[in-house]
Amino acid sequence: MKHFVMGLLLVLAQVAGAQELNLGLKLDAKGKRPEKVMVQGRVDRTVWLGVSFYPYGTKNVLLEGTHQVIQVPAGRFEHGFQVADRLLGGGVEVALWEKKVPAAQCSGPCEWCQRNGYHLENQILYIYGSLAQSAGRAGK
């Protein structure tokens, strides 16, 4: 039994380690404000990368957020996303997903599908962060 458990733990570690997701900020030339969100990672199969931005004080993430989805093939990847001024002080969420389901194939009433025409399923990895503001700026 001990060898079975050790073997199982090794297999789980290899599966979990097959995916990577990193989130970083590239600052402007003066080093004062986030200019671009950088998303990097590695996947062992084709997946979907979902990136959502939220202005400061967001109450309804579906209505107030901006959402982008990119299909990512197996291997290493890197994508950059510009940070609009209205997002300073807000947040960003990034996730890897197994499936993108078109609204026509959605099995139930789905607010996300109604608004965006799709939803994502089977989250693999998730990371989030804040978009620091320039000195002296207040969130709106």
C-alpha cells in the first residue's frame, strides 16, 4: 500500500506541475503606473486563457468588467494586455480553463452566456492581482 500511495502522489505532482501561470506588471517609462499586464505560463495541452479587468469599486463583475478569452496551444505562452487609465486601482483576474462552451451548447440558464455568447468550464489555474495607481491618484 505504501508504494501505491507514493506512486499516486508522484503522478499527482507531475500532473499538477504540468501547468504554470504567472502574472506580472510592466510599468511605464517613469516607473509610476502599470502600463501592461503580462501573463506567462506553460500548458501541456490546448486550453483557454481568460483575462478579466475590473475598475476600482466594481460591484457587478459581469456588467462592469472587461473580459478576454484566448485559446492557448500546448507549450509556453506569453500575452500582454494594456492597462487603461480607468482600470488604475482596480483588479485583474487570470485563469486557465479546459473548455469554452458556446451559448448554443450551454445546458442551462447562464447569465454569462446570455451576455457574452459563451462560458468557460473546468478551471485549471487561477491568479489575481491589483493594478496599483500612480502616486497622487485616487480610485474613482
